[in-house]
Amino acid sequence: MQPLKISLETAQKLAKALGIPIERVMHMPPHILMQKLLELEKKENEHDPS
């Protein structure tokens, strides 16, 4: 699988937000990454329902 086509800064931010190593972010399938981001957003909305 090829690495995602995202910048290093974006990968670093995603790794920090998701709590996983940057290498895993870069080689994660795009659909899995989107699922993780949706879960993260859902958690944030539960803590701060504006």
C-alpha cells in the first residue's frame, strides 16, 4: 500500500490527535483514516455539545 498523499505537518497533527505513531498514519488505508477521524469528531462533540 502506498503512503497517503498528505503533508508531513498534517500527518503529525493526525498522529497526535489519534494517539498513534506517524508511520501508522502514513500507511493507513484512507477509509480507515476517515473512520478514525469521524470517531474523534464524535468524541469531541460529546464533550462540547455547542
